[in-house]
Amino acid sequence: MATYIYVKRNTKHPYSYPDEDAPFTQFKKVKMGVAFNMVNSRVGWERAKREDYEHWQQLIRNIKRQQL
């Protein structure tokens, strides 16, 4: 079982993750116990998969390249 997992939240539109909101999406890699508390504290965090994190990284890279 994983001891560290990813959690995510969207500060602009909570609980939805469209690609255009990538700059407003936050990811954290935290221990499972901390993630449980974050998800259940009603702050807007939810569990994420590694694929979600990698997809988000790719979107952010593309946005930064377009700004140059």
C-alpha cells in the first residue's frame, strides 16, 4: 500500500478539473493519514492519481511555453 499519495484541488471551480483551469489546480504529495484529513476537512481537496498529476504537469509546461 502506498504511504504517499497525491491530492488535488481547483481553487477556481471546486471539484471540477477542466484543462483550462490548470493554472488554478493545486497538487500535493502527502502521507495517507494527512490526505485522509485533508479530504475529510471539507476544504476542497480530493484524492488524485499519478496520471492526473502527470497530465497537469504537461498542461502547465505547455502554458509556460506559450507565454515565452
